[in-house]
Amino acid sequence: MISHSAYTVEPWCLRETGLDLDVLAQSESVFALANGHIGWRGNLDEGEPHGLPGSYLNGVHELHPLPYAEAGYGYPESGETMVNVTDGKIIRLLVDDHPFDLRYGELGCHERVLDFRTGVLHRTAEWTSPGGRTVRITSERLVSLTQRAIAAIAYEIEPLDGPTHVAVQSELVANEQMPHEPGDPRVAAAVDAPLEPEEHFARGTGLRLVHRTRRSGQRVAAAADHVVEGPEGTTWSAESEPDVSRLTVTATLKRGERLRLVKFVGYGWSAERSLPAMHDQADAAVAAARSTGWEGLLAEQRAFLDHFWSCADVEVEGDAQIQQAVRFSLFHVLQAAARSEERAIPAKGLTGTGYDGHSFWDVESFVLPMLTFTAPRAVAPVLRWRHATLPAARDRAHTLGLAGAAFPWRTISGAECSAYWPAGTAAFHVNADIARAVARYVAATGDEEFERGPGLELLVHTARLWRSLGHHDPEGVFHIDGVTGPDEYSAIARDNLYTNLMARWNLMAAAEAVARHPDRAEELGVGEEEAAAWRDAAARTAVPYNEDLGVHEQSAGFTTFQHWDFANTSADQYPLLLHFPYFDLYRKQVVKQADLVLAMVTCPDDFTAEEKARNFAYYEALTVRDSSLSACCQAVMAAETGHMRLAYAYLGEAALMDLENLEHNTRDGLHIASLAGTWMALVAGLGGMRQHEDEDGVRRLGFAPRLPEALSGLRFTVLARGRRLRVDIRPQAVRYTLEEGEPLEILHHGKPVGLTAGPPVELPVPPLPVLPEPQQPVGRRPADRALTVPPAAADDGAAG
């Protein structure tokens, strides 16, 4: 999108200056609005043309059977798919009986702007109908970040060439016809007409529909009310049917007159509450929003985002595209999480039905790190959702013959939804990813109440899983066999290094947590013997290492596998999973996404600098990046090992994943984890930020900043323990400013530095180590941004 002629590069917005129907579906994703509870794709107001209609409520899904050619014990029986709920976005326009449809008549101009500072999507169009009448249409749309059940639209029509009769139809529509796409496994399975009508209503300017999903039994209520402003003679009427509730407003407009409609839409859903309770809830939400008014909603939205940007903004000097992309990323990650309120964050957020709307381990490993240090209030609700699914995870562990909890690979409600058993059954690392997220949040916020409550339960039950899953060999070494790590081109391996290191950390963290809270440990049935067993397993966990090559192994024996034949793999055969059998991938040295590299990012103190450099070089030559989760991790490790040009290239790939549709599936929704990975590539990569833990268990933030030659500056803010720390990086020096909070000790390139509120502390950036440039598989080297960024980008990209 960003290189399309209709799109401009601006630091605080995404602007589309003309409509291209060939990229309409992608534009619907990038212009989506959400708040973690409601999601509206960036569909045109009139509903057509469209790529993928989309209105979503977090958690609302339909069930469908998971087919197996051969049944097997423990296979999940039912899948879950996020469904398109009642669409409240639609406002149709007729100009002298001609429907406003961009495929007919003459479109004079069309512009859409998503403003990251106000959270509002603006649209302006000038259109001449087939009958020769020209009108200007302007609309503004928001999904409220302060009133979680509310979305709203302000819609205005003005004739440009004389008296014009107009009719506006504002609708609530259920069971919209969905497009059917051929079978890329990443594309959500279509669910036709999932909503059964229970109630329809229209009176005055108010509308309401209530439906229930056919199999999952979730009740969905949508209500709307309107404020109509028009010239004398403006009239309106309302009507409803089971799947449509409609307000029709008519007026005759002279030149200079306008018809304005403000539409407030309220949503609610529940699997338990009655129909009267649900329609009352939706009506009440709309009444509150109407009382606030359109201008009030705008003011609340701006205030919310002003606070967010004061804590989260990242300023990039020297690359205008990256500057725009990182703010685009931050804005959309916030939208995915701000009001999730004990619901999952889907892999595509609420921007599309890609991956069936499922949540994966990447939420805890990619999304929550960014939110922990920029918007920590959004983190605890997501972890509380995981805690709420603990009974299902414990049942799953019991089914698998294990103790503790086995959290799902992919899910909406907490039940495992993967029919692909090497992931759905064997990707146990999700347990440790969740535990790590708990500890990261507690360390960054000091939320002891959370640690004593849901945090401790999550740590205990995940630790119990590891102790029952692994075993000690005759020499006492603790092994974890038959697991699948982050790399999906390897499966059912022995001692996957990422899994083992994360499990080791999980076991120790649980032992330390129960020692801090002995009363809670007793309530959970954790005695000294069990905690000692955790410590013993952690101390003896296997760490695969090839002495001859001097590198760690992704899993035991991995470096002895046959190498993939990259030289004879053509560019059109990527991603490999769509062109080669998994059996062939599993037994070769080829890596879909960063696995061991992710281990070095996540567990930085478990490797020496020399080991990181050797490991990174070895696995660079094997990693094909058929996953959107890979580039950001490689950016971080490239920066740490001194390969700044390569780090910059991977930063560009992560940042532009959706803006350039690099995975060719942005039409199905944005890659929320990759968007968060843009922050990771900048802050953890170029900024070198890590959470380090010393032998006494004290956690400190460390920074090791360095910039690629193309960038002249990088500034970001992080929140930690009630403190606000500003980091301002220049090519030769970095300034640390403690803007708020008590004194703080950090590490600068490994050396402790004390910070107090007041003037910044300026420190030099040490020179880069000189190392051979690592090689990538043939044809898989990332694009070199140093060769493609326009020279003027430095001035254009500076934050204002």
C-alpha cells in the first residue's frame, strides 16, 4: 500500500488519495478501526463495493467440526471461527434515485485518512451520478477507546450543482453475504449465515437487532440511534425485518445546504444473558453515547490517544516510511488490545477473519512485550483471559496424561482448535510464553496483587506441565522430548532449545514465586518437595550444543540433518509449506521462522556474546522467513551482533509487512504480532533494550543502542515501575532522561548507570564489532533499505 501511487508517506496518518478497487480488500484492513471489543473493517460507508465485509465482537465465534481422515485419541473435535456480526457501518445514499456506487457515475475525487492522533477515519468524495448531479460526501468514523460498546459515524451530503433530492438509508444488517476464497490455509473458513434472528426493532430514529449464533449459542445485540440535521422538509422513517433494521432520511438540498446524520451504534454479546438483558444493554450504551455527543466522543478519543502517545511514541529520523509504519503499528496494536477486557487478542486483531480469528502464542511473545512498556493497563486483562481459560487447559493436560495445564496452540474460547496435531498437541512452549508474560508484566509494573492471584496460578500450573512432560536420563539430565518449537518447519523434536530454555526459566520462576507467597502456595497445594523438583529439573535441563560447529542446536541433532537444497528452490516456491510436504521440511535443515534466534532474544543472559554471533550466522543461512514473525526477531539479533545494515533491512520488512502486503494476505486482516514486532525491532533491536536478571533475581532494564548509517536519530519512551524513561539515540551518543518517577538504575552496554529525575545523562555509543556478514538462503536476503530509502526521507520522517 505504502508504495502505491494513491498512498502518501506522512508521519501521523495513513492517507489514500484515490480509490483503486484492486487493493480494496487490503485497504479495508489497514483502515480498520477497533478498540479490543469492537472491530470495524475499513469498508466503504455504503457497503459496496467491498473486499471482505467485517464487523466483529471479540470472542463471538461459531463452532464447526474438525474433520480427520483417521481419528486419534486427544484430537480436538470442534473448531472455532470468528464470525461477522451485525454491521452497523452501512449508510447508503441515493442521489435523485441513483445509488451512490463508486462503480457507476463519475468519481471526481476520493480521499480517506486514518489519523493516528485522533483515532478517526476521515473520508471525502465528490461524485457525479449517472443522472448528472454532483454531490460532495464527507464522513468521519470512530470506534470508541473510552466507551467500549460504541462506534459512531458522522455522515454529510452537500450538492455542488443545484437542487438535489437525496435519500440516506442507515442500516443494521446481519448475515451479510461473504466472499468465498480458495484454500490458502491461512485464510479463515467461511461461515455462512451464522446468526439466527431473535428480535428486530425500528422506531423514531432508533434501530435494534438481536441474533444468536446457531451452534455456539452466543447472543449478539446491536442498537443504533441517530441525530439528523437537514433543511426544512427533511423527513425520516424506520422499518425492520429479521436481518435488517433501517432508518431512511429524505431531503431536497439546494446548493449550499447539507444533510448531516450522526449515527451511534452500540453492541453487546453474551452466551448467558437473556434477550431482554442484551437489548437493554445495547440500548443503554447508545443512550450514553448520544448523551456524550459526537464532539464529546471525539474529545474523549483524542484525550485517550494523547496519553498513549506521550508514553508510547517512537520517533525515527532518517526514514519517513519507517516513521509512518511504526506509528501505524503502535496505533493498530493499541486498537487490538485497549478494551479487550479479559478476552483474547486475535492474530489479526479485529481487522479481519484471517487465521479464523484465533489467538496464538505470539500474543504473549510479541504483542504483550510492547504493551507492557507502553500501555501496561492493557496487559493484565489479556493475562486474566488466559487465567480464565485455565480449567480448559488443565482438562487438556489431563487428556494428554500430563499434570498442570496445557494451553492451546490456537483458540478463541480457550479450547484447542488446531486439527494439526504437531502444533495443537506438541507446541507446549505456549505454556512458558504465558508464564514469561506474567513475570515480565509483574517486573515492569510491580503489580503484586496480580502476581499473588492469577499470576501465581499460571506460573504453578505451567511449571507442573513441564515437570510431568520432561524426564531425567540416567545421568540426571532433564530432557523434554517430542515437542514442536516456534519453527513450524521442525516438529516432534527432542530438546528444542527455545522450549527447554523457556521451560527452565518457567520452572525457576514458579519456584521463586511460591517462595515469595507461601500462603498462596499452600492454597495451590505446592509443597517444598514439588518446588525442589522444579528447581532440580531447571538446574539440569538439556541445552543442545554442537561442539564441532561451536553453535547451539535448534533441537538435539538438528545440525546433523541434511541441508535444504536452497539453490534449486525457486522464488515462486515460497512459502515452502504450500509447495513441499511437511515430511520433507521436518527432516531437513530449513527454518520457517526465528526459533533459536528467538531464544537468544527472549533469554539473552543464557548466551555469551560470542555464542550469539556464531549462532546468528549459522541460522541466518537456514531461515527463509515464511512467517511474519521472523523478521523482527532477526532484526533484534542482527543489531546485537553488530550487523546494523542487516538489522535495518529486517526492520523495514517487519514494519512494512502489511503496508506493503509482503505476506499477500493483508486482505484477511493485519498481522498484529508483526506490527508489535516493529516496536521490538526498533526498541529491542536498535535500542538494545532487554530485561536482565542477575544472580540475586534482581531485574534491570538494559540498553545497548546503535543506529544504522541511514538513520540520524531514534527516540522512544518506556514505562517501568511507575517511571517514564526517555531514550534519545544519536549515532555517537545516547541520552537517558528520567521524565517521571523515583531514581532508576539501568545498564548501558552492560555497565550500571543511575538515573534521577532532572537533566539527561549522556553516554557514548561504543564502536561496532567487526564480524563477517552472515549469509541468507539463496534468494531470501531481505531488501537493503540503505539502497532504497529516498535521501529526503530524513527530513520528512522526523516526528513533529
